Amino acid sequence: MSPRRLLPALAVLAALIAAACGTPPDKEIQQAQTAIDAARAAGADRFATEEFTAAQDLLARAKEAVAQRDYRLALNHALDARERAQNATRAATERRGGAKRDAERVLADAGTALAETKTALKAAETAHAPRPTLTRARAAIRDAETAVQEARTALGRGDYRGASDVGTKVIATLRQISHDLRSAAAAPAQRRRVGSRRNSRVREGQYEVSATH
């Protein structure tokens, strides 16, 4: 192409670029906002906080750049905000699934711990463990049942972290109760064994004394 023809073409290209840079990137800003809304709906504000916050900050910068008529900078920020929001959505979806599985596992373990504690309570009752120990255990088991039910409700509404926290505390409490109940159940039997050995020694002593007369 001759220089004479090239100059008008360059002028048209420059005009197109100027026109593109001369209008605010409203479309891209709206796309970024839509992506941020989708990320929030996916739980990114809880499960991908860093990426989600970055997307919000970039969108705010894009709007500030529009106010300053720096449309090129606004476009760059809007595009970056959309990408960060999409990354946040993917990360949140993955982490949310993992958190749900973890919460379900913890609550299953809590259910197992609850059943084991009830079994330990029955054994302690059969062994005639001290009444205060049994009373405390029954109250703790009732509290644990309530807490597990609340944790399952939290799980149902998507509060996986809260459900896991409650379940973990319940498990720790129930394990301590089970330990106390087993110890209390073993104590009477041990006392009976000790008492039996003492009685045996006494009888043997009496027998030996009688035999000497």
C-alpha cells in the first residue's frame, strides 16, 4: 500500500481507538458486577474471601476510573474484576463441597459418639455407679442431642463451618463423659474384688487360728 493510501487508513484506525477509549466501559462493568453477584451466590464471600474481595475492589476502582474519565483504566479494572469473580466462584464451589463433606463426617462421628455414650451410661447404671455421675451424664447427653440436632439444621442451611464446630465440641464432650462413665462403672466392680479378697484373707486367717486350737 502506498504511503498516500496508508495515511488515511491509519487515521481511521486512530479514530476508532479514540472512540473506543472515549466511552465508559459500561458493558464490562455490568459483566463484572454480574460475575460478583454470582460469586456471592456461590458462597465466595465465605469460601473464597480473598478472590471475592479482590473482585469487589477492582470493580470499585473501575467505577472510580470512569468518574475520572480514564476509560482505558476503567476497562482494565472491569475485566480484571470479572476474572477474579469467576475464579472466586470456582474456588468457592470446590471449597464449599469439601466443607459440606467435612461437616457430614463430623456429624456422623458425633452420632457415633452419642450412641457409645448412651451404651456407657447403661453399663454405669447396671454397675450402680455414683448417682451424681449418672445425673451429670444424662444431662450432658440431652444437651448433646440438642446440639447435634441444631448442627444438622445448620448443615441443611449451608452453614457447614458452624455445623462442624458444634459437632467437634459435642464429640469432645461425649468422649469425656464416656470416659467418666466407664471409670465409674469399673470402680464398684473393683471395690467388690478388693472386698472379696479382704474377706477371703480374713476367713483364711480365722480358719488358721481355729486350726491351731
